[in-house]
Amino acid sequence: PEDYIERATLKNAKRYTTKRLKEFEEKIVNAEDKINDLEYEMFNTIREKVEKETKNILETARNIAIVDVLACFAEIAEQYNYCKPIINHENKIIIKDGRHPVIEQISLDEQFIPNDCYLDNENDQLLIITGPNMAGKSTYLRQVALICIIAQMGCFVPAKSATIGIIDQIFTRIGASDDLARKLSTFMIEMTETAKILNYATPKSLVIIDELGRGTSTSDGQSIAMATLEKLHESKIKTLFSTHYHQLTEIDLPGVKNYHLDIIENDDGSINFVRTLNPGSTDKSYGIHVAKLAGIPDDVIIRAFEILEQIEEKDPFRSTVRENGESASSSKYYDKIIDEKKVELDKINRELKSIKESLSECIGDLSRNQKDLERVQNEIKGLEAKRVKISETKTPKKKKYVQTSLFEPLSSKENLKDLLHIIKEIDINSDTPEKIKEDLKELTRKIEKLS
């Protein structure tokens, strides 16, 4: 057909196209560019509109977030039977039938057992909580802290009732983990967190400590746990202190109360966890029973019971706790710490002296530089004054003209007119050569007179 346009020639065939197909091809090729252009144009349009309403959008988003949080609070409170807490300025925490907000939803096959909590800065300041492994000590500690946080967020709390005095900070020492990146061992992290508690907690704070001292030897751990407990008692800080050092329950300090989580020990040696918090202490952790539940061989369990009996018969730490450590007080440890502090103080003094010397040198350099700066500024001011004075007294010079022709310039307009008149009277066509010579001689004389 005539409208076919040859496009390519192959070995055994030819390819053709038409004007119509060419137009479609161009549309397809340009379609993607047009799509990108339209998309970018729409993006710019939307961006400009959003930019004009940025303030309103941010304010709306903030209000929506507040409504979302409050709606979540309301839904959770209604769905899980939370109560409205009473917040006041008293240094008391009173919780009736408190529950852990997460674990009670996870353990759907087992009913969560609620427990009470009463803390103040006088009679119930420090609660020592003992009980076997897996009895729920850590859960109880966490639920009290969470209820206090949730209450101060403005949300209902998982309890039957709650009266909570405003808390400025909550400190926790829970769990065991190391930090290889920072080269910190489990025990170092444990001690670092404990140091922050002892240095920064106030009577308005709540402290949660779970099994302090388990990251080191038994004797060191027991000593640190007891010393920390005494310091917290002295500072009047509300504290929940769980431990497997049952000797600590015999400490005799006002405001320190003992609580334990009950279990039921069966005739066959197995145990059932009741998870109810009751006053008083327990003298067993039932760790060997838990090891048996985990599948430790019977001969290992039997040997563990034998060793435990021997250890408990020889327990000097129990008598130390009963005496509150007073009989073991010795000045040699004070002397040791004082000597260490003196060495540290000497080191600081040497560093301070070095810094003072460096500072004196810097002050001297600064003074010299300041004087040099003032000298240079004065020199600049003097030079500027001289420049102004010279510019004021300097008279402008007359412009000199340089003669660029063979003849000197004419001195007056009259002489110039005479010369022009003589030149005009010279008629080269009609005058004789003698006449022209005379006129030129006259012109020469006139020019000589002008010079």
C-alpha cells in the first residue's frame, strides 16, 4: 500500500510502518515522560498547599494524638476492669489487688493472682520480699512500678483501688545482662545501676531492686546487699527489695518489713506456686526443687541437698545480720577508704596544679597579644589621620597640554580671522604665480608674527 513506509530491510523480509503507527509509537515513548512530569507537578501542588497549612496540620496531628491516647486509655480501662487512682502529695503507695497489665493478658490459661502493696517513708518504708524461684517476685516488683507510672500518666490502673503519692523518679535494678560493646560485665552493670540509685534517689522516689549481688561471690553479694539495704533505710526511700539471701530477713531496723510469696510443697516433693504475697519471711528458695522440675538428674539433686544442709549449718552471715553488722564494725576499713581517697585527692591536686600553670601561660599570652593588638590599632589610626590631612591640603594640578603638531597653537581669535581672510583671497585659478607667491609670503609673515 502507498501509505506503508519502509522501516528496515532484513535478509528475507522488510519491515514497514505507517504514519498512524508512528504517531502511536511517539505517544507511547513520550507517555512515561509525561507521567513523570504530571506526577512532579501534582507533588509540587500538594507540597505548596501543605506548606501553607503546616501550622494547622501539626496542631491537628497533636490534637488527634491526644485524643487517640485518651481513647486508648478509656478502652483499656473499660475492657480490663481498671480503676481510677487517687493522686495526692502524701508519701504513700496504697494498692489493693494490683495486677500486672501485660502478664495478666498473656497468661490466659492461668488466672492472674492480684496482690496488695503498702509503702510509706516511716513504718513500711522497705519491704524485703523472699520466696522460691518462679513464685512471682519479679512480677510483683514490676507491677507496682508500672501501676505508679500508669497512674501518673493520667490513666486508670489495673487494681481494685489505688492511692499514690506523687513520685519524682522510679529506679530499678532488675535482670542480669552484660554489655560487650562497652566492655561491662553483668556484675559491673549491676553495681553501676545500684550506684545511681544510692546517689540520686530521694524520699519521693520509688526503688525496685531484684536479687542484688547475685553477679559475684556469695559473701561479696551478701555484704553488698546488706550495706545497700541499710543505706536505703537510712535515706528514707520507699523500696521493694527481693532477695534469695534469706539471712537479710532477720535484720532488725524500724520500717523494714518482710513479705514472702507462698507455695505448696506436695508429698511427692513437687511444689505448686500460689503466688500470693503474705507477711513474714521464708527460709527456703526451693532452687533445688526448680532444678528438679527442669530435668536435672536425680543423683545431682540428692548431692545438692546434702551440700545445702552442710552450708546452712555453718552460716556466719546470719549472725552478722542479726547484729545489724554493728559488732563487726572496724576502723581499718575506714582507714583503707580514707587512704584511697587521699591518693585520689593527690592526683586531682596534681592535675589541678598543671591546669593552673597552663592557664597562667595562656593568660600571659593573651595579655601580650592584647598589647600587640592595641599597638597595631593605634598605628592604623595614625596612618588614617595622616592620609586625611594630606588629602585636605593637596591642591589640584593644572592640566598640561602637549603639542602634537608642527605649528604652535594660535593665540587669539582675531589673528586667526586674518589668516583665514588671506587664505580665502588666494585664487589659484585666476591669480598669476607671482601673485600667489606674494600672498604666501604675506601669510608666512603673519604666521611668524603669531609665533
